[in-house]
Amino acid sequence: MRRHSSGSLHLASATNISINLVVHFNYFTNPGDLSQCSNAMRNVAKMITTPSMEAYKFQGLDGKRSFHFVGTSLAENESRGGILESICDKTLRTFYHQHGGCTVGMVVDGDLKAIGIKALRIVDGSTFAVSPGTNPQATLMMLGRYVGLKIKEETGA
């Protein structure tokens, strides 16, 4: 899934660094994103009812086998209009892994050097244009290593 909605990030104060940034995530502001999410949820609902998923179900006190969901579970009747869209809108977020605030080409160049500032590189998730959809820690570690080696090569250190 690729998102089409985009948010914004800006300084609340140009002089006081202790004031947090202002972040507007704007999830699902593009109707196509909500449609993609609900279609994905519908596919998950179909998948968990297949025979190959039976081995992963838990035996309940009533003797029935089912999944135990943490958080919001899938609706009993996901075909009812708006149910899956509501689940997507109310529960699915990636704000734990903020990204996209330092757009390559606008804030940093292709070498992650801050445009207009000498000797500053920005090497973190803010340079990602698209969320990897999972915890980006390994990707960030790889990026840090790559840029570190590049700096070492450029400076002859």
C-alpha cells in the first residue's frame, strides 16, 4: 500500500528550540488511502477464515476456536458499509516512526547534506519519503553506517 495523503511539519518558534515542532499527520485525508486500507482489512478478514489459519487459533472457554485480538478486532460483519473504514480511521497509525520532514531535494541534497548549511547532514527517518511500514530501526542503522563511511571517504579520515 502506498499512501497519497500527506501531512506537514513546521517550527512553532524560530528562536526557542525547547518548543516542540507542530506536526499534522493528516492520515486518510485522501479518500484513496482509506479505500486501500479497508480493502486490505477485508483481505485479512478473508485470510483468517481459511483452513490454513486454523492451527493459529486459540481454544475458547466455549469450545470454539478463534483468534484473540489485541486492540480493535475485526468486525463480525465487515461487509456492512463503513465498518472497516472506521477501524482504519480510528486505529491505524504510524506516528511512532515519524518520517518525511526533511525531504530530499528540498531540505537535504542527495548526500543528505542540509541545503544552505555547511557541515551538517541529516541522517534519520525524517529523510524517508515513504514509511517502510514496519519499525525502521534496521534501515536507519544501515543508512547511518552508509553515510558514515561516505563521510570518512570524503574527508580521508
